[in-house]
Amino acid sequence: MHSDFIVFADESGDHSLAKINPVYPVFVLSFCIFSKTDYVETVYPLFQRFKLRWWPHDGVVLHGLRIRRRQPFLFLKTLDKRERFIADLTDTLSSCPFTLISAVINKAHLRELDLQPENPYALALRSCLRRTHDFLRQRGQVRRETSILFECRGKREDAELELVFRRLCDGGDGRGRMPKFSIEFFDKKSNLIGLQIADLVSTPIGQQVIRPERRNRAFEVIRQKFARGPNGELLGWGLQVFPQKTKGPD
């Protein structure tokens, strides 16, 4: 039996520890959890309408990096239109009902503290899977199959990710099995709204962790989507930062 939820996953930054970008020294993995009813009845129509307000069709794939670089959409080079586009996109994202679980790995700190650090992707994936499993258990869904959808990155990379995913789900981290998770890969051209949302939220999360003192309009919207603890806690629940050397967002 399938669960009532579907999960879309995407990342920001790279997970290599060999060469770390000083401007963006983190790896971010985000899981966006949607009720299937909300996804079909609310989220998908909201983004279809958004796209049709800006393009003559809804076949456009939203990609955070391209939007930040103002490519390939020429109207983003016009300040007024860009501001209206970002405001509309922000409002649309704010109106979408979903729960966000994210892990941020500060690669420089991880390398400093551990002579043989764990692969950042595996560390982030374990964190997101465990907290998603907790989310589903609280809603009586862990005996049902829940699909987690990732964007294709390449045949070898996808095979490596699937191997780590299945090891963790089989209890390879020593914390018990999560047998009802399944993994699926989709090309960006498949135009799945859930994957585009996971892409859009990931970089603002990383930017907020790197520079918490700087105003981050995107994160102000994203903040409301995080899973929270019983007393409204963010860190350790919807968001985990590894290793935790400084106070993160709350």
C-alpha cells in the first residue's frame, strides 16, 4: 500500500571534501514532503498558474541557479520585471503546503574536526531519511511505501546514491531499518513541480547558514515550511547543521 505522502529531494553545492569553495563551503540536501492530495489539488495548479502568468506555456522548468544568473529568461535582465517575477515566485512558494526537512554540511568544519570524515552526501542523506521516517511514523504511514524522488545526475552518481540509500534503509547506520522507502530518479526535463521546489529552497538554506546576519528574503518564506519540534524548535528537527559550531537559524 502506498502512503499518503510523496517526497522530492534536491541538493545545493557539491559534496566533495577535496576542494572546498570558500564562497559556498556547504553541502545542502533538502526533502520536501507533500501530502499527495495537496500536491495534486493545490501545489501543481499554483505553479501552473504562476508559469502561465510569465510564459505562454507551462513547459518551463524552474531552476534556482539559472534564475539567479538571469538565464535563460531575458525578461529577468529588466530590474522591474525581475522584482515582480521574484515577488510572484515567492508568494507562490509561500502558498504551497509542504513540510521541509534539510541537512546542511559545513565541509570545512567537518574536515577540520575529523581526520576521516564521513561523505557529506551520506551524512546529509541519513539525517533527512531519519527525520522523514519520524514524520511519517507520527502520521501512521511507516507501514506504507513512500517514494523519494531525486533528479538524475548521471548513471554512476545515481548508482552510488542508490547504494547508500538502500544501505541506510536496511539499517546500515545501526539505527534500525526503514524498509518502506523507495528511491526514484527523474530527468529535469520531466518538469516535476516537486523537484523544482526542492531545488528552489536548497540554496537559500545554505546561504542562511553561511551568513545568518544577512537578510535573506527567500529564507524568510522557507522558514515557515520546516518541520518543527514540540516547542517550535527548528534546529535538530526541520534543519540539522553538521558540525554545529555556531548558533543557526531558529
